[in-house]
Amino acid sequence: MLALGALTFVTIAVCSRNNSPVVLMPLVALAAAAMVSIPTAAHVAHRSSAPLAAAIAAQTHITVNLRATSDAQEISADAQDGAPRWILEADLLEGTSGGFRFTADTPVIVLGGNEWSSVKHGDQLRTAGKPLATDPGDRAGALLIASTSPDLIPEQPGAESLIEELRERFLALSASTGAPDDGLMPGMVIGARASVSQQLVDTMKATGLTHLTAVSGANCSYVLAFVFILCRACRLPRWTAAVAGITALVGFVLLVRPEPSVLRAAVMGAIGVLAVLTGRGRLSMTLLFLSIAALLTVDPWLSVEYAFILSVAATCGLVLVGPLLASQLGAFLAPSVAQLVAVPLAAQLFCSPVLALIQPSLPTYSLPANIAASPLVPFITIAGMVSVVLVALAPGAALPFALGAAWAAAGVAQIARFFAAAPHASIPWPSGTGGALLSALGSAVVLAVVVRGPDMLTWVRATCHSTHARIRARGAPPMKSGRRGGRLIPQLTPVAWVAAGCIAGVVGILVWNGVRGHGPEDWTVAACDVGQGDGLAVRTGPGSAIVFDAGPEAGPMDACLDHLRVDTVDLLVLTHLHEDHYGGVAGVFADRSVSRLLYSTTEETLPESVQQVSAHAGTTVAPATAGTAGTTGDVEWSVLWPAPGNFAASENDASAVVLATVHGRSGTSDLRILFTGDLEEDAANRLLRDQPALSAEGIDVLKVAHHGARNGGTAIIESLSPRVALISAGRRNDYGHPHQETLAALEGSGAYVARTDLAGTILIRTDGDSLQVRGSR
């Protein structure tokens, strides 16, 4: 391949001299493929370490030296004491396995206890742990479950340590500003996303402003342009200004750390400056393709990074259709306003298909939110970077610039909150490839209307006028259409056409929501048909739910949540760690965001499948004990069992019992649902003694314990008198579930019994007074 690449480049040089574009184009594509694929093969071979692979296969512990490539982030809690657990990315430099010492340069993900919280990017350390396999194609070669505290290896002070010290000093300065930015300013200036509050992250996500929670490629453009223009204003030569701009850009990338979008913009900006200096002009698409090839050559795994893909898509939109959109909009808007609208619109049109794969929902007000925030972003970037420089050179002069950037970031946060609180701020969208294709089609239609709309309107008018003329020539009476007489199409101004389009869009949104309201989303509680196991959900909002258990396999649970149009799991509760309740956990995480995971067990650790999928998604994990509670949307939930100190005789008795209350709207009743896992009779009796209010208030829906088995007892049924009883059991299962004694108790209590083995997936809907139950069979 290396010889092929060299030969190809030589051939290109010869063909370029002979002006042979037909031959040149395929050869360029072949050369680019060779340039990327050769280093990719080397990266894959270098990433694989035979001793590490052997340790993974043997499930043995190893001792390793690591270099952290990210800060530690809190994601979960320990199974025994509830202490936080932390995750970070690192490079495995060398290790010892079975008495054999080996060297490597393999990226790994490290999962450790609270003692890992202080690990920072660039730290070198020693530790021991158990390596687990990762999915094929992952950047990390292993998931290392650390069994010891990190032992930091002292390093000689260098450029990297000075940069980390500068970051820490700037973070301390930003915290002292007192601006209500929720930590957004450090994220926008130096990429310190850990400082951004989770609530603001969710709000920015709902309004299409997620790219502003951290440094993006646009920030590189602002820094490069600012330094270049400043140097030219000081009458420095063009080449001096270019060198200063590239130097500032390199320093900026080192300061914020090389995120995918930052790398792309930095490389493209540097190539662009060289193009200008050599007289080649602004070859934007050429520069973009060259930067992509260069970056993939250095780091092939960027090709599967959504941040990198979105950055490339946004840049393609800006280069290909940005000027065209600005020109078309400039026909009826001021040039500066047209440019302000065209930039986020072009980026949104090209990014929306990718965003549909990440989160199948459409932020309705993404365009106006981005337009409102865009004037603040350059100011935050430049003022923030000036304050960073002054922190190093003149700390006393840095505060005013930091204050200005922080209050501007507070303005961005307020813009996000305003649009997130607006009606229909998010529209549910089909998931997977279908949703991406539909989004791409919508982008193409919008682009066609904006670009070709005036020409199409002119053609329609000409056709109508021609038809009108022919009718009049035949002696028919002239057609009237109000004040403008004879015109079938009214002569509206461009602004009026835009207003009419907005009204049509709003009507379309309302109709879309109305149609979806009568579909699978019209449910409150669902019991998924996952076979012999449990998998249930309570709807918390459009596209979001609390999920209880995951069934024995991933496929049925994933399909059920797709059918319910759930793309965000606010809370996942694994009631206990039997395979029929957690085996399908990967199906819950498939193409969805899972914010939090609670579990209950008598085991010392979580199963590896649960650890891996939750660690990979960055989900917060914690034990479920009595007293743990929360509110999501209109749903209030609380864990009633197990209480601290209560001994569970078996894994079934350790089942988390959760009461979920769906608050009704004004004038309607609340809906109370009790989830019982596989709780057996003795533990159920203790639960009723510990929770006397449960019997006094009763419940509306009961998830019958242990698939209706006899050992679940009848005390809960008789004490709580549910209106509807859900039994999740496999069709013609070998266990005899549900037992006749359980069914008799339910019949005696007057409960309506809904069984997944007979009805398939069961959906319960309430209007606040009555309950409607329907099954898929």
C-alpha cells in the first residue's frame, strides 16, 4: 500500500503537468484512500497488544503505567457503599501480566473509585486492575476496572504542566466572577465542560445549542482572525501576521485540548493561511477535504466521533450553501441580518440528519436560538482568551475581561432557557436510519424552497397568466381574484412569503403533534413483551420515560422502546440482578441517552455487561435504597424497599420496590403505580409493615411480583386492591407463571388482569379518572 500511494502521487504529478483531469480525479481519490488507509492499518496493529489481549482472555489482573488523556469524570456509584466512581481515558504505556513485563501504547478506559477524582489530563500514574474487552472498532483497546488507587509518577515541569496550571488559574478566576452562567463561560473559552451544570447541558441540548457548551471549530476561526487582523492593523507584513495567527492557534488548541472539531478547524485554518500566503486564495472545500484526510491519517478513530462528523457537516453546509442562502435572503433582508440567519441555517440543514441519529427529536427553535446567541459567541471567545493571557502575564488585569465573557455567557444560558420553556420546544422524531433520511429530505426541501422558491413562484405565475390569457382569448369571462383582479397568485412581498411559510410550519407542527398523540405515544404505563422477564416503562414526556428492568435479551427491549418512541431514559431501575431483569440492558442504551441507573442486589459487584454499557454511555449509577426519590416531568418516584439494615434472604427479596406517581392535571386524579420486581412473600409482608401509608392510600396499577409466581404471596394484592394488575411472563413458559392462586387473589380483589403472555405489549392510558388498557395482540 505504501508503494501504491507513492506511485499514485508520482502519477498525479505527471498527469497534472499534462493536464489530464479525467485520469487525475480517480488517482487523487486513490491517493487519498491510500494516505488514510495505510496509517489506519498501522494504528490498528499498534493498538492491539498481545499481552493485553491475553490478559483480557484469561480475565487476570495486570499492573500498568498509564498517561491520562482526559480528566476524570464522575459517572457511577460503588455497589457496596454508594461511593462515587470515576471514568477517564488514558494510554497504557507499559504493564506486567503473569510476571511478564510488556510495553504498549494502547488507549484504554479506566473505571475507578473516588480516589481517581483528582486525576487530570496529562498525569502519569501506576495502578492495577482487571482489563475487559471493548467492542470491535472502539478507540479504547480495553476497559480497565481499577482495583488500586492511582499512584502518580512525578514528572519534570514542562509545557504541558504549565498549560494545566494556566487552566486551573483561569477556572479559579471564572468561579470568582459571580455571573449566573452556570459554568458555561469556561466551557466556551477553554473547553472545561465539567464546570457546566447538568441542568444547563439538558437545556442547551433541547434548544440545539449543545455545540456552545464547549469549544468548537468556530472558536478557532475567531482566534485566528482576531490575531491576524490585529497584526495587520499594526502594519505587520502579511507573512508575519500569518505566523502569529498560526502560533496563537497552536497555543489555543493546546490550551483547550485537541477535541475533534477543534482539530479540524485548527488544521483547516492553518492550511487556509498557507493558501492565502501562496496566492491560492480561499479554496474552502479543498481545504476541508485536505484537513479531513490529514486528521484521519493521524487519528482514524475521528471517523466515528459524532463531534467530528457534525463539525465537518456544519462546515460543508457553510461552504456549499452558506453564501447562496445569504444571497437569497439578502433580497429582502439587510446584508448583515441575512448573513446572521444564513450561517446557522446552513449548518442546521447539513447537521440535522446526523443529529437525528444521536437524539431522535427535533429542537423546534434551534434556528432562532442560534441566531440570538451568535453575536455573543465571538465576544465570549476573544474576551475569554484575553483574560487567559492576562492571567499568565498580569493577573490583576484579567478580571474585567473574565467578567465580560461570563456575563455574555450568562446571556447565552438565558437564551437557551427562554426557548426551552417555549411551547413545543422539542418535536419527537423517528429514530435510526429512517429518521436520518427523513431529516435529510426535510433539509433538501427547505434548501430548495429558499434557493429555488422565487424562480418557481415566477414560473407558476407565468403559467397562470398564460392560462388566463388563453381563457380570455376563447371568450370566457375574465377571472377575478379580489383587488388585484386577474391574478391567480397574489403579489406578496418576500417578507410576507416568509411569514406565510412560518405560519404553515407552525400548523404543520401542531398537526404532526396531534397525529402522534393518537399513536403509540398515547400511553402512560407500558409493560413490554420481552418474554420470560420484566421490562416496563412510565412515560415522563415526549420521547422520554422511566424504565424498570430490561428483560432477558436486548432485542425485544430495544424494539419495545422504539415502538413507544422513547429516545431518552431519565431513569433506569434494575430491580435486582437476575438475568431475566437485566440481560437486555444493552437494548435500553441502544441509540438512547440514559441519564441515571439505580439497582438493588445482594451481589458485591454489578455484572460486567451492566458496567460496560453504563460506563461507555457515561451514565450515573447508584444503589437503590429506601428513601431514594426524585421527580421527572409529571412523575414522582420513590424507592420503598430495601431499607438500609433489612437483610435480604435472597436476590429476589433484594428487589427494589418503587412507587411511581403520575400527577394528573388540574381537576384530575393522580395515578399510582407500584413496581415490585421479584419480591417474595416474607419480604412483601415486611414491606407492608414498614410502609403503612401504602395500604392506607392504595394504588391504581400493580406490577405483580415474580411474574405472578406463588412465592410472591397475596398480601400485597389483598392490602392494596389495585385497579389494574400487570403480569409480565413469557408465552407458554416452563415455570407455570402466573400461578392460579395469584390469579384467584387478583380476581377476588376486583383487579383487571393484563398479561404479556396473552396480550403482548400492554399500554395503559389515563385521562385522570378512567384507565384504558390495550394489548398488541
